[in-house]
Amino acid sequence: MTNIKKVSELAGVSTATVSRTLKSPSLVTEKTREKVMAAVQRAGYRPNWLASSVKTGRSNSIVVLVPNLVNPFFMRIIEGIEQAAQEQGYSVLLGDTQGKGMRENEYASMVLSNRADGLIQLDHSFPFSENDASLADTIPMVSVCERIPEKRYPYIELDNYAAGRAVMNHLISYGHEHFGFIAGQRSSQIFRDRFAGMKSVMDEEGLAFDDSMLVGESYQIDTGIEGVRALLDNATRPTAICCFNDDIALGTMHEIHRQGLRIPDDISVTGFDNVRVSAYLNPPLTTIDQPAYEMGRRAFNVLVQMIKQEPLKRSREILPFQLVERESSGPAPSHS
Amino acid sequence: MTNIKKVSELAGVSTATVSRTLKSPSLVTEKTREKVMAAVQRAGYRPNWLASSVKTGRSNSIVVLVPNLVNPFFMRIIEGIEQAAQEQGYSVLLGDTQGKGMRENEYASMVLSNRADGLIQLDHSFPFSENDASLADTIPMVSVCERIPEKRYPYIELDNYAAGRAVMNHLISYGHEHFGFIAGQRSSQIFRDRFAGMKSVMDEEGLAFDDSMLVGESYQIDTGIEGVRALLDNATRPTAICCFNDDIALGTMHEIHRQGLRIPDDISVTGFDNVRVSAYLNPPLTTIDQPAYEMGRRAFNVLVQMIKQEPLKRSREILPFQLVERESSGPAPSHS
DNA sequence: CTGTTAGCGCATTCAC
DNA sequence: GTGAATGCGCTAACAG
């Protein structure tokens, strides 16, 4: 291990000068700078990042808590986070929680032990353990795309209510009247917002909603498959199915095809997220585009402000969505 | 910042005892342990991870270099790495390189500065800069799914040659004779292996290969789209297209459909990776399944052995693949 | 089993 | 502009 002392001896200066040369070169004469740099080069010296972090008390790392790594929507958010972090000299510690509370606790405690300076949560749960909760009040944390209930942490999200309305308006404009809904986690705020948005339009149009048309409990492909089976068992079949993310929509389309039905001729399908593959499905999926990359960037920027104790302009950022109309949705089939 | 000293005063013991109680509880009396734990609780104390790492010299973190975060195949590998790391008390620093050499250099240098103990490379390039290369010889590094040429680092990969053969045998058994190939990065070893495997079977069967039937330069959806356009412009149209990953296959299928052709009736399509969505495409994709998750786990386990300076049994692990036959491939169309 | 002591490698006072 | 000295928070060696 070549350390700062060795370099200082090699250069014939003090350790302080070496440190200064590397951190704030302007404080040092050009001549000594050259001497030091030559010695650094010759010794193959790398400042020990751990040691300097102990001194400054900041790790320049953040933890990102993500329920899983298979949902490409999350990855796109993380890409944005990572990019912004990289630009500002921060590193990203990946915390794949698998949705398990204990894992969340472990990763969250990394901030408490100075291993990371802040935390971005992609799920809707409060990640700290009971025991840590009291310590957690002052630590920098941001949630993105979801929202942590009953807590005052900043969050970045979509106007999910308006997005829900957009989807429903779109389908109604095609003459649909019977809808199926396949949800993800129902405990989260985004479910409530999206669903409320959809229902508000139905109410305005005088369309009835039946509880049996709402199925699904998780954001997975299989949820779509099982959802279709349940929905098509109903007395009145839906002519349009609203899926609460693109993964569910993928399973939904797959199962509809398997049953020999056509999309959108027999049933229209819509999603949420506008994941990369959605544009290339057969047929391409109508969905709500979320600016995932940008959401990630924003989340990091807000987090960094908290870390640097800068005052936040606002603790809530709502980003614009866009309804992307593709071929998976179309006119309702005429009555037989 | 509550530190170990405050806790020691609160508990009426020395700092060493506090440290011991937390790290190796068996070395202290039950009674003092209780005293200390009570004080820890009361002070809301968390050991400063940075400080203890400076002492031990190990960060218990590793860096994972990944060309991009949108390819779900990579994410599955990272999931395996992260899982294995978590089990052994390591954290994963995410290094999204975007395939850029400078980014690789930066992330790789984290190992040189004690920010991480080791490195897993998912791309095929040597990640260190010219300048760092000499220091890099002794650092723990593993590559997975790709292989770093001219270097002696361990790697985990598939028998890509055999997999290439399997794909070609499958298609030939369906009577295909005219093939198109849409490749990803041609500079990598896996391209050479897979392609050589395919070609070896063609040679054995006396089937000719024409350079114009090989197109594509990157592992992206668009590559598939452009690839199809190029291939279908040829004098003799292929009846089967071998894509070098599932993303390319996705674009390929999309463009074939857009041109009004049917899969597999007019053209068969095969992929590589068996990404999660591939099973749900319309039609489902025939592809080579790679045990990505397991590859990630293995890579981490090998890396940890290197970090701990344990001798490696072997520096090369070949994992089994599997040809997954789905509906995107079928009998060659009969001659018109 | 516990306390004292001495660092880990570096950044930052304070003199000069 | 530079050097000497101090300490970040913790762990490990040694004594007792």
C-alpha cells in the first residue's frame, strides 16, 4: 500500500503538501506541484478514498432501494439516478430489496452508519426498522414514482390521477363501455390515484363499475395472465382491459392471444410506463409514458440538495406524462 | 455525530470494549454486554462504517461494470451478483459505463483507491486506463458472459460455440437452408464463438454462407429492425434469421411483421439469452437460455475468493445453456 | 475479560 | 506557500 507519506518522502515535501496538491492544486506552487505529481506517478499512488471520507465525514455515495431488478421501468429510473450521480461525483449503491422489509432495513441502515449519505426509495414503504425510525428523521431521503405515506420526505412522481383519466377518456372515445382492470400493489398511492382517475371519468359518463372487474395484486407478467382468466369468466366480458403497468399488459396480451382472441378487435389493452419493449410488441402497446430517466435525475438532484443542506424549493415534483396511442387499443367491437 | 467514545462513557467502559461488544460479542461478559448495548441504544449509536473500513483496509464493496442498464439480460446477472454479495455482507456499486472507455476507467479506478475491493466486468474490454494498467495486475477482477482478451482474469461464460451449433442444428432440422445473421458487437469473443458454431454446422451440411447475410453491429432493438431491412434486400431471401441476442430478435420480429410477413410461416427467428419477455412475445421466441442469475452468483463467488486471496480451483467456468424451442421458429416454407 | 496505547491514511488547523 | 502537529472514528496489539 503506497500512502501519502511515501509520496511525500519521494517528493521531498510534507504530507500536507501532497494532500493539497491533489485536492486543491491552486494552493501550491507550480514547481512543487510538478515535483509532487512526478512522485505520485512514480509511486503509483492513489489517495485512499476511505481515509479521506473518514475525515470529511461524507462518503459521496447514495443507496438506491429498488423492489426488483427485472422491471425495466425501475432500471430506467436507476439509469437516470446513476447518470446524475456520476456527473456530481457520487456513486450508487444498489439495494435490491425483493420487496422484503428486512432487506430494506439493512440497506437503509447504511445511511445511518455513514456508508452512504442519502437514500432513494423506489417502493412505497418506509425503509427503516422500528428501531432506526427515530434516527431516520434527519437523514436525506427521496422517493420516486411511489410515495411514502405519513412521512414528510420529498417525492417525484406523475400526476397519476390525470393519467388514469387520460387512459379512460381514450378508451371511451373508442366507444368502450365495459372495462376490466388489472392492478399491481393495491396498497400504494399510485394505485389509488390511477384508479380514482379512471373511475372519475366513468362516473362522468354514467358508466357502471362492478367490483368483479378489478383484479390483480402485483406488478408481474403472471398477474396479467391470471387477470385475463378471471375477467373473461365474468358474465359481462370487458371490451377493454386497463393494466396498471406494462408488465401486466404483456401477460394480458399473451393470454388473450392464447385464448384465440384478437387485439384490439376483440379486446383493447392499455398499460402504464411505456417500457422500452412496449413499442415493439405485436401489436404495439397503448400506454402512459412516464419520463423515468428524468424522474431518476430529479430524484438525485433533490437528494443532493438535502445532503448539502440546501433549502428545497418544493418537496413535491410532478412530472408530465403522455398517452402513447398504439395498436393495442381500438374501437369497441359492435354488439353481436 | 454520536461516536464510540460517547457510548463508552455512557456505559462506563473503554472504547475497546464497546468495539468488541459490537464486533465479537463472545469476547465480553454478558453483564458488560448488556451495559454496552443499553448505552448504544440510548445514544442511538451506529458504528461509523467508513472508520472501521480504514482500519481493516477492506471496503466490503465491489464495483460492477455494465455497458447499459436497459438490457434485461445484464440486470439478471446483476441480480445474481447482488444476491450473492448481500449474503456475504458485500455491497454492490453500480457502474453504468455506457460502453465508454473513460467511464470504465473512472469506475475501475475505484478499486485502486480502496473504494471497492474488487471488480466484475460485464463487457469485454479491459477497464483500466493506460496509466492504471500496471497497478491493475494484482487487483481482483472477474468477467462474466464476456471475456477480456489477452488478460489472465477469470471468467464465467457459456459454451457459445456449442450454443451456436444448437441453434443451427435446430433450424436445419426444420429444413432451412438460407440463413440471415444479425450480430451484436463483432469485436467480442462471444460473437466469434457463436458464429463459428453456427458456421461449423453449415459446413458439415454443405450449406453455403454469403457475407451479405451477416449484418448488425450492436445489441439493440434497432439493430434488428435495420438488419431485417438489409437482409430482405438480398437476392436470396433467408428463411431463417439468427439474432445474437433477444433484443435484436425483438426488433427483427417487429420489422418482419411490419413488412406483412408471418413468423414462422415465412421466416423463422431465433435469439440468444432467453430474456424474461421472450416467452410472452407474439409469437414466443425460440432462443438460447443462459443461466444469467447463476452466472452472476458464480462471478461474485469467484471474485470473493480472489479478494480473500484464496486459491482458485479454476479460472474459467463454463455454464450450461439450453435451447428453448418456441413458436418463432418452424418449418421452412416450401419452394414456390 | 477489559483497559491502555498506538496507529489506519488522510485533511486541516496553526505557525512560520 | 509550506511544514508540523492534531485528530477523524475506529480496531488491534499488548498488558494486566
